[in-house]
Amino acid sequence: MKSGISLVIISLCTPFLLMATITILPTFDDFTTLQSPQFTPLLHELLLPNDSFWRPFDYLFGCLLGRHIWLFPALNHIVITLGHAANAVLLWAVCREFKLSHTAADIATLFFFFSTATLGTTLAVDGLNQTFSQLWGLAALHVYMKTRQKPLKHVLWPLFVMMAALSKENGLAWAMVIPLLAFTFSITGKKTALRDTGIGLLTALAYLTARLLLAVTADINSEYTEATLASHLKDLLQLLAFTFLPIDYMSLLYAPSRNWLLAAATLLLALPFVGVMFFGNTTTGFRNKIFWGLLAAFLIIVSPHLLTLVSIMHNYAGLSLAAIITAFLIDSNRFHGRTVITAFLLFTLSAAVADVHHFMYARQSGFLGRQMASQVIDLTKGEPENVACITVCDDATPKYSSFGVRPVDCFAWGESVRYYTGYRWPRTLENFNVDKQDSLALRRLTDSLLHHPQSKVECLWIVSDHSIEVLRP
């Protein structure tokens, strides 16, 4: 493989990915994150630590969209896709700085760029923070390597780590990972590594101090604290599978599109490269301190998610470290280059099949949300200012991440109507969830919203996975 061919491939593919991703319409959480249109004043408390999150760049981006709503969600997809491509370029540069071979650097870069572990980020509107936490972390590592003999180093890399943490909280892990990687590849000695680890810890302390002092609230998402040991182990296995095995998980895990043959085919295509990478190495490859240092760095970078929760989008956090591990294992391989490249081409074909299948379902979910919103707009007949939406929940309806979501999730608690009316109406939108089995609760809530003397509701939407009803007082 010629040096830098991965960068040429990425340059050729990125325009097509841009054209594809901007056709994906928002659903579910896409309407409710900080990087959806925000209509609050720019100097708002959401710039400060709030609940479990502190993501000021998301909010500033949302404010931009709130002032130019026609940019949503196309601008999100453009920025995310370009950010992902920039991450791949930075990864290639880092691999070369670690003296990994041209072939290993190119394979690792393409492994990163086409991996199924990117799908929850690159195909979702709410993946902005994932992409840029990675970007600032890789930029911090790159700057650390380039300026290690200059005083500027001690300013720039901690600054970039802080930017990674402000993009998404798990970015703070780079404060520990960067000195560890430099020591692992013998670029710095033990004394320098310990000193720079101390600088990383001071950076983390500065972030945590600012977060405590500036916090608006101190609530923690209960979902982060209710996980069991078994669920943490399951999360780790899921993360490893999504990172290193590009199976068509839509065919494997999502009942409406289950196709055992396609899932098995993608697994068989991926296995030769996995076998070459992990079982084709010399004994010294796994005994080498570099392998264990990289493994430790990978576990550190993904630990914030392993300690809280892991979903498909969270696999992106450790993907660059997984790619560097891949590059190292390729250089430790006893197979000839042609064998490795052939196995990787099969691996990439498996990833491409899964990527396209997920993309199709992401578009389908967005189109369904638009169709449901249009139906409600037609049935509403007018532009009521005060609307209530009752979502009838049915846990039996299958769903799969943000790709194959339930119809009620496509409708997004009525937020899709606000989006497709250009946020003109309704002015206020109250949301209520009722279990499908609890018909009595649904009747009581409907009567209260439509007939209570103090209710200001002008229109009520009752939405389930199979029906839409529009009622007025």
C-alpha cells in the first residue's frame, strides 16, 4: 500500500458522504439536544455546567441554528462529517509520528474512517460533541508530539485537552492518555512522562474545579448510576464488538430487518482481518510494552462510558486508540503485506455493507417522522399556539438505536411538527407519556387536558406507533 493512499481515499469519499448524510432528517433526541435550534438568549445558563453535562460548544452551535433554522440539520451533518474526516487525517499523522509503517498508518486510518463504530456519530444529528471531543483529543496528542522540545508544549496540549472535555466530558481522559502513549512508544522517558502526567492531572483538576464553581445545578442523570456489574461487562463486550467486528448489526439485532444470512456473511468477511491482526502476530508483539500500553490507553479513554453507559454512539470515543492498536499489530505481523491488505479489503467490504444498511434505516426513520408530522399538520387545521401531545408508549415495538426507531420516536413528542412548521407554531408544547396498556390513564389525561376549566390547551395530539388522533376542546 502506497504511503498516504488512505488520505486520497478519504478525500474522494468525503464529498459523497456529505451528499448522503445531509439527506438524513432528524428524529428522536435530535430535536432535544443542545445542538438543535436554541431560542434562548446567547448569555444563558446552558453555557455553564448543567445537570450531568457541560457542553458549551453544543449550545453555541444550537444558538447559531436558532437564528438560522433553515441550516438544521444539514449543517450538523456537514460539520460532523468534515470533523470525522479531519480526525482520520490527524490519526494518520499521529501513527507516522509514532514511527508506525506507511501501510499500518494507512490501514489504521481507513479502519477508523469506515468503521461501524462511527455510525452512531456520523449518521446522527446529535453526534457533534462526539466528533469534536475526539478531534481536540487527537489535536492535543499531535501538538504534544510536534512541540515536545518547545516550552509551548506545556500550554497547547493541556488547552486542547480542556477543549476536548468541554466538547464532551469523556474528552478529559486524554489528559492521562497522551503522556502514557508518549512513554509507551519511548518518545519520552519515565521522568518526563510522570511530569506530563502531573500536568494532565492539573488540567483535569482545573476542569473539575471550574465545573463545581460554575455549576447551575448538581443533579446527576440517574441512568449513569443504576448500572450493575453485569451491565458494565456487557457494555465492554458490546464496545469491543462494534469496534473490531463490522458485522451488519441491523440484520443481527433489529427484528424488522433481521437477516441471518447477511449478518453471517459480514462476519465471515471481517474474520480474516481480525484473525491476521490478533492471531498472526509474533509472540513478542503481545509481550511488547507497546501493546499493553496501548491497551491501557484504550481502556482509559473509554472508561467514562464503561463506568456510566454505552450505546452505539459511544463506541466512537475509543476508536482512534483502537486504530492505533490495529496499526501496531499490523507492524508486528508475521504475514506478508499482500495477505494483510487482502484481509483488510474484505474487512472494509463488510463495514461498507453495514454502513449502507444503517444509512438506509436512518433515512427511513427521518422520512417517517416527516410523514407523521405532515399528517398531524393537515389534521390540526390551523396554527394553535398551545398544544399538548400524548405519546402512547408500547415497549413491545422493536427499535434499534437512532437508526430503526419506533414511529413515536420519529414523531419526537411533537417536536417534529415544530420543526416542519419552521418553529412558528405551536408556541407551547406540553408532552405526556402513557403506557399502551393503561387505557384508563389515557382517558383521564385526555379529559383533563381538553375539558378542565384551567386548561389552556387548544389542540391535543394523541400519537401511537399505529395511529394519530387530533382533538380539540
